[in-house]
Amino acid sequence: MLDGIKSMPAKVCLGLSSVIMLVYTVNFIFFADCHVINGTGCTSILTSGAAEDHSSYGRGAGFLNVAGCLMLGLFMGNLLMLNEGAKAKWSLMIPGLIGFITLTLVLAVTGDYEPSTNTPMIASGIATLLYAAAYYFMMEEGVNDGLDFGINGIQVKDSVSTGLLVVAALIGVFFAINNLFFAESYLGRTDGPLPTFGNYDGNYFADEPTAPNPIVVKVLGALIIPYTLFAINILRTGPSGKWPIMHISMFGLGAFAINNVFGLLFFDDSDWAAATLDATRSAFVQNTAISLFVWFAIVYGYYRLREEGAEDGMTIMGEPSEDKDFFMFKMYPMMMTVIAVVLLSTQFISFTGL
């Protein structure tokens, strides 16, 4: 296990970046509520460092929770490479690197927002450098095999899969742009840039004490980028051998969608300010519906694209899979069930106050 990459420097760099990603994943999935109140009277791996009079105190736990789900998928991408090797994993690493660089820039260039701590920026920068170093060290192991930046039109033959991936990619592009460049307007802040689609009515940021700061919205936008580029890459270069990025998309976006479903099911009116209750509930419904569609698009698209070679070269723990249905109908449902149980437990504990 974890011996797919032979280069020790690459393995160390990828392993260390994975540790950072795992810490933030666990902290945001399990302890987001405690994180934003700086660990006051509760348990958290990492805390925000915000004093009670800081603008970020108590804000953005819900956004950080779903950000943890997207980070979970990217963390699983690192595990996939450590287990299965580096060959042709450029399609996984380049989008990941772009997302991590964007995340670091978001945390470094905060505009008029003064962060309570620089730890997330430093951790993100270190993880990005480690990830980039791992990519460099893996070049001798064929990480760039099949690297293609050409623009040759849509290379997916199946029209249904094409449509699903196009819509999923467009949704990803929209959310990435909206979150990264129009976060203030999305939250209804009167000092925000141009208004955007899907933004909250009124000044949600001012009226809802737990609303995220714009920088948290931008963090979520940065983490959406790799998943969007995965879909674009499949459309651009074809599905053959693209099982790594499709698997990671299925896990990360699946966790994202399931978490939204549980958030809607355990929605408690008393957790939100009366002035923002309708807007908050509508946002939960909208985000849940969209995330479920994107998850369906990726999973069903993968199912159909197996005929076009999506699973060509697929390995399980470094060995070729003899059962062509093993991942789709056995491994994936089992792992998503585990993820769902974990996410359900966090929502249940938060809802009941246990």
C-alpha cells in the first residue's frame, strides 16, 4: 500500500501535502462549527484564532463544511497516486495545482478583509509547493505521459455524456467565477462588485450573524476549480484512460452533494436569523439540487463512458482490475456509504447538540 510512486522525494512531498490536506479536511468536516468560534468550549483540530469582536468570529461554518468535502476528494487523489503510481496523472495534478495556487492567492490577497491568522495561507502555500515538487519529481515516472494542451473540439462521442459533462463544466465555471470575483455581491454586501445570479436578497452578510466572510466564499470557489477542469479535460481530450480524474470527481462531488442533502434534512430554523430564514432555506434547496445534478452527471457519465475506454489502464492497489464492474458497482457504492455515514454522524451530532 502507498508504494505506487517509486521516487522517494516525490513520495515524501506528496505524502506531506496529503497530511496538510487531511488535517483541514477532517477539521472542516467534523469541527467547522467549533473552528469558527476559535475552539471556545468545544474541540477542534485547528481554530480560526478569531477574537469575539473579530469580523470572522462565528461566521462561515457551513461553507467550510462543504469545502472540507471538496478537499476530501483532492486528498483521495493523492492517495490514488500513492497507491496506483504517477503514470499519466498529469490530468489529476495540473488541475489540482491550479486550484491550490488559486487557493493560496485567495488567502494571501484578502482585500479589505484582515484575517485573524495567517496559518491557512501558510499551510496552503506549503502544501502547494510540496504538491508542485512532487509533480516535478514524478516526471521520470511518466506523470506527463499523454499530456495534451491541444484544442481539437469535443472528443467524447456519446452525446448523452457530452451533454452531462458540458452542463456540469458550465456550472463549475459559473460557480468558480461567481465565488472568486463576486463573493461580496453574492452575500448581498452593498459594497460588492456587479450583482450576480444566485445572490442572496438584501444584505445577507449584515443580517445573518453566521454568514461567511467573502474570503470563505472565495476559498470554496478555488476548490471548485480542479473539478471543473477535470470535466473540461475529458471533453477536450476524450475519456480514454481518464478514470483517475473521474473517480476523484465521483468521490469529491458525491461527498459535496450528500453533505448538502443532510444539511437540508437537518435544517433547523432556530439556527438562522428570522430576517434571513427564507433566503437561507432557499439557498440550501438550490445548492442541494444543483450539487445532486452535478453528482449524477459525473457518475452516469462515467458509467456510459466506460464504453469509450474511461477505465483503460485502471488499477486497484497497483494491479489491473479483472472485474470490470468492481469499481462501479462494488467499491464505489461501498466507499460512498462509508462517507455518507460519516457525514450523517456529523450533521446528527450538530443537530442534536450531542
